[in-house]
Amino acid sequence: MADDKQGRDKQAADEERRQRERALRTELERYDEAEPPVDDAELDEIEAELDTLSFPATAAEIVDTVGERRVTAGQETYAVQELLPEAEVETFEAPAVVRSRIQRPTLAAAMKRIVEASETIPNVEYSASQRDAYEKTIRALQAVDTLDEDEGVRTITDWIVDRIEEKGKLPGSRDVRRQGAKITRESGYEVRNDEWLGI
């Protein structure tokens, strides 16, 4: 490459792109780290209250039982009803699964919106792989540092809810991952569709 201004600018741009790609790979490797921890004592109390229910239990039954209980994560406080959908279409197998969902308030609030939007779809069912793909994409977007204030999480959640309302069905796992890759690229990271969460 020629040692002129254009060559130096290209080298600088290439290095910046490589740094962004390295940062993205690092963040994706860390995507499953927890949000600020929810107080264990609060979760223990909620789990104890859930012992009064028969499991599997619907999200609506859980919200009826512990919806007004509050949990604290970092500087934020959430009522359980802000984190779980008041819906019959989602069920939880055990109190420990409810606890696990509540421990990630940002993810829980996003999934609540998606589940509540999907109640308009007749006979809707989430496959485990579909739910995992949605959650994995949301968590990966949350892990990308440049997406301030969980902007990426809100953007992908809005996109999924819009698709549900427009098309009357859940978007496929692959489509959600592709959209996650697009949102990540728009935040300044170079990422190919086939690099994003195993597309």
C-alpha cells in the first residue's frame, strides 16, 4: 500500500474496524453474564410464595400470586408484574425457572412485551428453540456496550412486536438473529449475518 494520506487513512479505518470486531466478539462471548444481581433474599421470598402454586403454572397465575412483590437490581427496582406477562400462553415448570427469569430484569421485561403481543395470535405456541433464539439475541444486544441504555434491546423487541402485529405470527428465529445483526451493524460494528449467533 502506498505511504500517502489515502493509504494511511485506509490503514487507520481498517484498524478501527478490526478493533470494533474484536470488541464485538468479546462482548458476544460475555453475553450470558448476569445483569446487576437481584438481591437473593428477595428472590428467596418470591420463590417461597410460589410454593403455594401447582407447577407447571401460567405466567398469569404467577403474576396473580407475586405480581406486586418488588426486586432490586443495581439502582433499579421492579415489580414482578413488570417482568412477567399476565398471560396464559407462557408457562413455567418450577419456581426456580421463575426465579431465573426475574434475575434478568431487562431480558424479562423484553420477553414480557413479546409474549403479551403474541396473545393476539390464535393457538400461539413458543418452541424452546424459538424462545432461546429470542432470548439469546436480546442478551447479545444487551452485551454490546455501544448500545446505550439497552437501546438494542428496545429496538429488537419493538421489531418483534411490530412483526407480530403486522403479520399475525411470531417471527422466525433466523429472522430475529438477522435483525439483531443489522442492529449491531447500525451501532458501528462490522458483523456478517453468518457470524451472528450461528446464523
